[in-house]
Amino acid sequence: MCGIVGYIGQQDVKDILLNGLEKLEYRGYDSAGIAVVNEAGVHIFKDKGRIAHLRTVVDETVLSTVGIGHTRWATHGAPNQRNSHPHQSSTGRFTIVHNGVIENELELRQEFLPNYNFISDTDTEVIAALIEHFVLEKEDVELAIRHVMSLLHGSYALGVIDANNPEVLYAAKNKSPMLIGLGEGFNMIGSDAMAMLQCTNQFVEIEDEEFIKLTREGVTIYNLLGVTVKRDPFTAELDASDIEKGTYPHYMLKEIDEQPYVIRRIVEQYFEDGDIKIDQEIVKAVKEADRLYIIAAGTSMHAGFVGKQMFEQLAGIPTEVHISSEFVYNTPVISKKPLFIFISQSGETADSRAVLVKIKQLGYPSLTITNVPGSTLSREADHTLLLYAGPEIAVASTKAYTAQVAVQAVLAAKVAGKTDLDLSRELAIVANVMESITDHKEQYEAIAKDYLTQRNCFYIGRHVDYYVALEAALKLKEISYIQTEGFAAGELKHGTIALIEKGTPVIAIVSQESVNLNTRSNVKEVKARGANTVIISLRSLSSETDQIVIDDVHPLLTPLVTVVPTQLISYYAALQRGFDIDKPRNLAKSVTVE
């Protein structure tokens, strides 16, 4: 959630900041702002709304080569101009942007700032006030910022400008993601590489509780004690063109269409001459575990449920799936030799990281499956498997979900060893079937128009189709705002069928032979009570009345193809309602606060 970009260099900074913030729009936000400094002082431009609106607020006559920018997703205080970042200390000397949540802000206000006149409702303004407070006491800006860092409980990524020294840009990090971008005659900070790719592809990771001093000529990293930290840069594996929409009206539609390519790339990356290429240390860690614990949230959790089927059916390893935000505060009894698998598109999910910190303290091994190399969950886990899905910009995840399912299948097959499953061949079939689905978009546009006419909707399925129903329901509700629930089909008659009335859309998924007739029986039950039903089925299980029929794939891999029609139905439902498909209200792509 939220995004930061900062620059100190030779060029006018306004467009660099605004362009960088636009690349961070996918993270979700409700307001935005920039601050630039020159000989006349600090100039702040901020307001509620999108970057496009912010551009109309910025004074183009103000020239500067140093600045910080921010997109805000409200946690403290309403989304408005007053609470938008950047924020300043009372004299205006220090200007800051901040991602994260300061958990002890009330205590800090009472102890150090009892008579301070706060302008905003944010925890961020407390940080700015504290920096100024301790500069007056310690007479050293760097020492003051590090001291404030030691007092903060919670998460933060900070960019700081000192009006008295505009030749330096300061930054700090704890739990919230931030990178350094390196250039010739300039240096940058950003919440992720995409915000800085316009200027550089050379980056340096920042660890928790590190303080950074940036000038045009160089970057110095310190720990909290002021000891210099040396760390080598890395080259980003992103192509700036990957994050452009091209001819697509929305990123989500582009990313749905990219799924066949993603599956083929996973095959390319993980297979060689028919053998699966995975680090033997990862395979060993999975084989030695007596139980796998998949930790995830939202869409990644739904992918984890599908992965559970694969690990248990292919590799024979008992597997549990847990919501990360619940696990960290309500930890169950853990087996004797667990392996924790963290699934996250961004690798920055705060709830999952809290679990990772906890299980590391307990000495348990960990594996992260993520789309972002160098992300926090990737760096801090013992092992990483990459999704190779490319940047996913739309808030509603599509290609990252299918990549998560596919990579879990690859890992499960590798651990299982020789089986009758020729996974590379079966995944190639999956890619072809995905392509055939996306080639007939008009079918799903028509279904969205004809069936999704009510305020409510249900997805139902049994077996692995239930897990797809959960993901399908989430996708529809998060971008079309139709109240949608995913249910195990057999559970409808245990209460939920009371909600079925004339015209209620119920979409059933049928991909498993063992429950085909059972699910169809449940469809008849809701249809008898007035529901408007749609059935998504595999060709070998289909009936002539099924509205969506998909070519067959291996039974273990059906979630990879049955989910694609539901993604397209969600897209067209939101499109027909005129909503912001790529940036749905109140949501963030990378959830970096607990």
C-alpha cells in the first residue's frame, strides 16, 4: 500500500516524481503529492485523487533537482488534502513522506510532543515533528533521524528533505519496502523498481532499521548505530515496456491475455530435457517436512488451497493453508518438522512477513513463492521460487494467481519424483486451452451482461472447484462491487440457499468427474428456487445446456483453466458498470500494512 519515489540529481525533478508515482498507481491509493526544494525553499503540491489530478495542481514554473513524492492509502485520517503526503514539521524545515503504520504514535505524542499543534490526523506528521524536536536537542540531523527510528514501533519507509541542506536526501526503512536506485549524477529511492525504471535499472536493497544518505554523487547506508553498511547493487530484470498497456484498454485485460505466455515461461524456466530444475536444497526441505504450512492472503491464499491438493495428491505430504493475518496472532499447534511456504505476488505482504519473522525466531525453515526477486519475503526466507509472471499492475490479480498454482504444481511434481504425470506436456496443453478461452471474449462479455444483473451472485463448486469458486467470487466482488460469495456446492442447503430468490445469479464450476453429478444436482436445487444459473465445465463432463465448455486438461490442473472465464466475466461485469477496473476503490495491490 502507498508508494514513495525520491530523486536527487541534475534534472528538473517534477516529471520524474510524477512519472514514478504513476508507475506505483497499481499499489492502490486515494491521494498523492510531491515536495521539491530549491533556493526559495520547499514547495509542496498535494491533494486527494489521482496522479492525473495532481499534475494540474503542480506549478510548472517551480524548478528543482531534489524532491520526494507519495501516493497514500488512508490508514490514519480521512483521504483528503490535509492528510495527504508530504507532511512537514512545524517550522517547515523537515518534509517527509512515509509508508507504513506507527503503532506507538499516541505514546510518542504524549511523551515528546504534548503541546505540539498537529495539522493532520496522520501518524506521519508525528515523525516529522519528532525529527525537528531531536534536531534541536542533538544538533545533528543524521543522529536525530536515527534516534527517531529507534523510537518508532511499527512499519515505515521514509523519505526526508531538510530545507537547510537541500544537497542531501535522507531515507529509512523498517518492514515497509524500499529500494535505492543508482545513476550517473543522480540517485533515487522508491517503493519498488518500477517507480525508477525510467531512470535506472541498478538498485540496492535496504534492510530493516537502516538509514540512508543520498547525494548526487553517491549513497551511504548506515545501521541504527551509525555504522556504514556495504551492499552490492543488482540489475533489475524488468523491462519498462512490460508495464505499459500497449493497445489494451486496461492492465487487467492485458494480464489475463498474458497467462498462456506465463505458463509457457514457467515451463521454460523450470524444465530442461523433461526434468524439473529446482534447487535440491528446496526439494530436500520439502521432502524432510512432516507437514507443509502455506501462509498467504487473498488471491494467494486461494492459490495455496489449490497447491494443498497438489502437495497432498502428488507428493503425499500433509498440507495446511492459513490466512497470514490470523496465523501470526492465533498460531495453531505446529508439527515437529514443518516447512512454511509463503505465497505472495509482491513478496511484501505485511501480514505474511509478520508470520515469517515469528517462525524464523522459532527456528523453522521457510520458502517464498513470489513474483518479485529481491522482495522482503524473498530475501528473508531460506529459499525462493520465482513466478516469472512479469509485472502485474492491475490490483485484481490474474496471471500471478495462475503462476502461483503452476509453480506449486512444478514443486509438488519434483518432490514426488517419477510419476505418470508429464507435467511439461500437460502445462503446454493448459497454455493452449487458456489461449482458446481468451480468444472468445465476446462469450464472457455476453454472460456478464445477461446474468450479472443483480446486486448479489454466488459461485459454487466441489473438490478443487470450490477453491476456484472462492477466487472467482473475490475477483468479481473486488472490481464490479457485486456482493459475491464462493461456496462449497454441498453447503448451500445448509443455510445459504435461503438467500436464493428469483434472478439470483449462481455460477457453478464442474471440472472433476467424481463430483460432476453432485454439483449438477446442487445447480438444480438453486434453479428450482429461481436462480439464474451458469455452468462452466470441461468438455468431457459437459452437458449440451452448459453455457461455458472448456477443453480438457489434466484433472490436477483444471484450476488453471476454469479460473480464466471467471476472470473475464469479472472484467466485463466491471466494465459494463463503468468502474475503475485496474484500481478498484479502497484496495491496494501490495498490502504493506497489517
